[in-house]
Amino acid sequence: MSAVSGTNQRYVQLAATGAAAILLVQAAHMVEHVAQVVQKFILHMPAAHGLLGSIFDLEWVHFVYNTVLYAAFLAVYAWYRRAVPGRVPFAMRGVLWLQGYHVVEHLVKMYQYYALGITVGPKGILGFFVPLIWLHFFLNLLVLILLVGIYRGTRAAVPQPAQAVA
């Protein structure tokens, strides 16, 4: 028997579909961060811009991407909560906190760049303590890992069609 019934099925299906879409987008984004690490530490390239190059390696692009990703997580959270009331799974709480912090990191970097005029490598907050390439690699990796948990949790809540008895 499914934990979800009636009109709540629509919301749990929206949550599962949203989580799947975000998972695909974030997995592709993670490939960019893997490419940057390979470029910098294996190929020893002077500039590690990932596969898409310097066209997308602009701070405002990162800020917009991370903000839209956070908004998408909020939508999945709202749909899931509407369908399955009660305790929110750890992965969902964790990704909201982690991605929320990631948005703040990029907001600070935007401030450093545009308001303070730090045009060469604004560091954000944790960038003063951790190299930026590793900071964003691990932030995105943790978000991806939590997202797999969210996807699995939302898929598990989707009602399955009844199987015919032979």
C-alpha cells in the first residue's frame, strides 16, 4: 500500500519528476567541475574553465545557476511536503541548507567583484580557507549525493500501479 493517495499523488509525482530533472542537470554540472579538476591538476592547464570554456565561467552565470537550482529544490520540497506530510528526509533538509549556503557564497563573490572591484578571483567566504576549485567541486558533489537520496525518496513515494494476480 502506498503512503500517498488521492490528490496527493499529483504532488508526489511532481516532486519525483522535479528531482529527476534536477539530478540530470546537476550531474551535467558536476562533469564541468570534474573537468576543471582534471584540467588544473592532471593536465596542468593554466586556466581550468571546464568543458564549456570561459564563456560560462562568469560569476553572474554561477550565481544565476545556483539560485535557480535552489528555487527548484524549494519547489520539490514544497511538492513533497504537500504529498507526504510529516518529517522531511535528511537529504532534503541537507540540500536546502547546503545549496542555500552555496547561493550565499556566490552572492558574496558577486559583491566582492562588483562592489569592491576585486576582479581577479574573488574568493567568497570559504575561499579564503579552501582553494576555490576544491570548494566548489565538493559543494557540488555533496549536493549531487544528497540529490540522489532525494530522487530515491520521491520515487519511493510515487504510488505504483496494482499488479494483476495470475
